[in-house]
Amino acid sequence: MLERSAPAQAQFDRHDSARHLLFRDYETRGVLPLSKVGVHRYAADPRTEVTCAAYAVDDEPVKLWTPGDAIPVEFREVATNPNWIAVAHNAAFEMAIEELLLAPRFNWPVIPLERQHCTLAMASALALPGKLEKLADVLELSQRKDVAGHRLMLAMSKPRRARKGEDPNQIYWFEDHERLQRLFAYCVADLEAERELYAHLLPLSPTEQAIWYLRARINGRGFYLDQALAIVAQKLAKTAAPEIDTELTEITDGGITGVNQIARLQTWLREQGCPLDSLDKKSVAALLKTELPPQVQRALELRQDGGQAAVKKIAALLDRVGGDGRVRDHKASTGRFAAAGPQVQNLKRPEVEDIEAAIAAVSTGDYNHVRGLYPRVLSLLGDLGRSLIRAAPGHVLIGADFGAIESRALAWVAGEEWKLEAYRRYDATRDPRDEPYCVLANRMLHLPEGTVTSDSRERAFGKTGDLACGYQGGEAAIEKFAPGVFSLEERKQIKIEWRAAHPAVCKFWYAVDRAAWAAIQERGRVTACGLVAFKCCGSFLFLKLPSGRKLTYPFPRTTLLDPQHGAVVFADSSDGQFHDCRGGAGAYGGLWTENIVSGIARDVLVEAMLRLETRGYPIVVHVHDEIVCEVPEGFGSTEEFTRLMIQRPSWALDLPIAAKAWRGARYCK
């Protein structure tokens, strides 16, 4: 049984100095699928309606509003009184419904962003599950999610099928009195659970609350989509896909009729003497570099072209574009940022050399013309994914990404001084011979300084080693980053030599693991490890980063894996579930290190985001280590943008940071 702290007292003044808290929850129905189009397009659709709203002030009884009732005075109060706070679970939904549906139709008061709190964000900051029903179970709330009511809500939130004798072109709902009363009760119960949840959670820190506000503004702002190009690309994809499947069918004598029939394709490849465990992009690309029978070569080329997930993202972008031509709805979360819908962070980096020529060809809409210039049509269309994000008329995009921020942060937090000096030297000279991957390759291969250059094959030893080995990875991690590139002996050599070149990092892996263990063994005591520290309080293990932000690990405990080895086990919700991390195998030094380095990189990013917004650069996209802003033509400069990006935080004045800015009409980098 996992240890849990006693429930917090339901006293809401412990979270803030607000005089009153307004909790609210809306039930809606609409024709558009919410999960597909996103909340902004859903809320703005004239066919979307609010069925009811449950609300309560502090610990007062829950009240219910339905269309036709007067607007509750509590909503007018929270919209005008700075001493009030509005609370919701996944507040982005409530905010969009109020702004885009209730305000224009009912003259509903719009609550300012700075008076919004979100229990989903608060739960995420504690590494707890996001779904209300899962949270209620994990925290053992007295109010639990009504499962039957949830099923009813889903049925009533979308049109029902037309019955016999009804016009099939009309919209019909489940809206009989009995169902409506059950839905109202469900909404009230949900609000009770959300209110109890709020009392159990810790508030966001002022900095994290400010970041949540910024993320909400970025989500509301959205980015401009080249709809004309996206629509043409989608039509070309629909033409190309059947053609690829037809050719694959012919090559395999009917054994495989589609590029996504993975198991069949793997069986066919084995029969051709080319077994392949994975058909992902890297594995196929690696095999295509070898000598293959012509039919196998072509089948893999078709798989590589037809398995373009990037093309599917074009449809996802079009699904979410609003009437103003902008795509919205990336998750407003804390910690490591995630995205919803089209997953902008996963849009394919273009491989085609002349992206403008490719855009011009696709814009013709002539499939035969495009195929004549670019035989792999679907691959080309995937290359255009980023280019679909463009500046609105009269504006321009300006952006930058941090250079090797995780490698730099790892060296900094572990105290790998030679590597920090290598980055500082390269940032100052930009001499290709000083490029850190080349410097690392020289060390790993015991070559004289300056031997490995950017064109040398040996550079891959340094780059792959750095990407794969920093978090205690070995041969398997190296193969994952560079499938088919290195032999087993080379992979073993890379692991050994990378670790030999990074003694401080290796020492840090084991030190940070011991610190986590000690913190749980001696609950309440701060266990420092260089620039970070652990402390275990109640049901949580906290890891304090150099910025002061704390990473949270719920329900930690120590366990013995065998008589000589132990591990820290915590409840992990990263995959949407809530179970022991790594299947009960527990954390290890590499995992703690990855969390720490990712956390540092994220903190560097958000400080740059806040600086850029303050200086008038409105952010429209941020992915991993990159920020993209949309500004009026003639505003700002890449030089100023770079300066704002690389300004060192007060807590990391000796961390070398580098970035290179660009400016253009499209997001093509």
C-alpha cells in the first residue's frame, strides 16, 4: 500500500490571499468533436451549446445555472473584483467557453486571466495524473468521479442518431427530463470533487503561475496557418497514397496491400533474406544504405515514403484552424511542456534543400508535375509541415533555438570543466575545429587536437556518444540514436571512451542516486548533491533544481532489487497511468540526471520566453529548445533576439549558452 499524507484541511485561504474562490464547471454539447478540433474552434462553433454550469463560492453549497437563468452575481464579482479567484480543472476549457460562447450569446462576464487558477496545472506540477477520476482515486478523495454519469455526459455531448421518421439532416440530442436531471447531478458532483481536489493540492509558485499565464496567452494567440498550401498538400497526399499501395502490392505479389501493414512487411522481408525488427524511419534509412535486392530496395523506399506521419499532421492542423486562420490549443501546463492536437514539436525537419522551390511545385496542385520533380511525393509533403506555419499578413516570424543546451547543462551541473571550456571557446571563436563534437571525438579516439573536423566520419563518434551516453546509456542507446551506423564493437568503444572522457558526469550519476536514496531514508532532511538537492516530505520526494524550482516524485520508497543493489521507486504518471516507475525496477542515476538536465534546459527556456514577451516579441510556437515569435514587419532584429535568448539566468551565471536567430515568412528551420 502506498503511503499517503492525511488530507489537507478544506481551508482555501492557505493557497492565496484571495477573499473568495469561485469554483465552476460547464457541461456542453456540440457537433464538432472536441478532441479533434480543440477547445477554441469547438467553443466558437455556433452549434456548440452550454447545457449547464455548476458553481460554488468557497465551501458554500453548489448552485446550478442553465440557459435562460439570470447570470449569477458571483461571476460578475470574480470578473471585476481582484480579491476573487476563479478555479477550474483544465481551466483552458472554461475560459474558452466563457470568452467564445457565453460572453457573445449571454453577455456573460469574462474573467481576467490573472484571476484564473487551474487544478490540472497544480496536479501536473506535483507529477500527479491529469484526469479528475484518477486524481480522486490516487488522493483518496471523498468525492469520486461518477463513472455512469461520465458515460451519460459523453452521450449527451454529441448529436444522437436520427430515429425512424425523423429528418436525417437535422441535429437531435438526448435531452429528455430524466437524462438532463442526471446530467445536472453529475455536473454538481464533478464540482464537489474539483473543490475537494483544490484543497488537497499545493499552489503553483508565483513563477510557475506566471508561466502558466504566459502559456495560456500563447495558446490563445495561436499561429497563422497557410491554409491554401495545406489544402493542396492534403489533396496531393490523397492521390499519392493509393499509388504507393498499388505498387507495393505488385512488388509483393499481393502479399502486402498497404505500407502500414507492418507485420506482413516484416514477414516478407524475412522471406527475402532481410529481417528487420523495426520499420521506423531510422531503421529503414539505415538498411537502405546497404546493398539490397532491387525488389527489397523499392519496397523499403515505398514504406519510407508512405509511412509519413508528418503528412497526417497536415490534416490535424486543418482540423484546428479557426475562422481567423490561426491554429490554437497547445496544452497550458507546467514542467516539461507538452502539445496537443497537431504536435508541433514533432513536425518533420525538412530534408529537401530548396524549400521555396518545393512550396512552389506543391502550390500548383498538379500531382504529375510534383512527382516529376520529386519522386517521393509524400516525403516531400512531410517536409512542408513546418512551412505551413507562417506569419500573418504584415508580420514576420523571428525565432532561435539553443545550441546543445542539454549537453551544456549536463556538463555544468556535473562539473565537467573541460567540456564547459570547450563550449566557451567554440562560442567565442566559431572555429569548426573547436566544434564540441569534434573536440569530444578527438578525446574519445585519442587523436591530436584539431584532427577531427565537421566532415570527418569520426565526428559521429562524438555526436552519437553525447546524445546516447549522457544519461548512462550504452550500446542499445547508441543503436537507437544511430541505427545500423556502428558495429557492436564500435558501440562498446563509444560507451567506454565517452565515459572515460566524462569522469565528472559518471561520478554525478552515482552521487545523485545516493542522494535520492538518502533523502527517503532520512525523511525531512535536505540531501544535497552539488547544485541540486533532495528532500522527502510526506507523500512526495522533491528535487530542487538550481533555479529553485522543484521536481516532484509522488509516493517514493526504497526497495532492494537484490542483496547488493537498491533503488528508489516512485509513482509515475508520464504515460497517462499511475504505477511504479520503470515497472517497479526503480530510478537510477541516469534517470535522475536526465530529469535534472531537462529541468535546467526548461528553466533556461522559460526565462528567455518571459524576457522576449516583455520586450514585445509575442511567442506563437515554442518546441523543446526553440522559440518562435510573430512580430510586425520592421520590428526588432535577430541580434536583439539572440541577446535576449542567451542572457544567463541569475542562478546560472557560469553556464555557457548559445543561440542563433533567424527571420522569415515561414517556420522552415
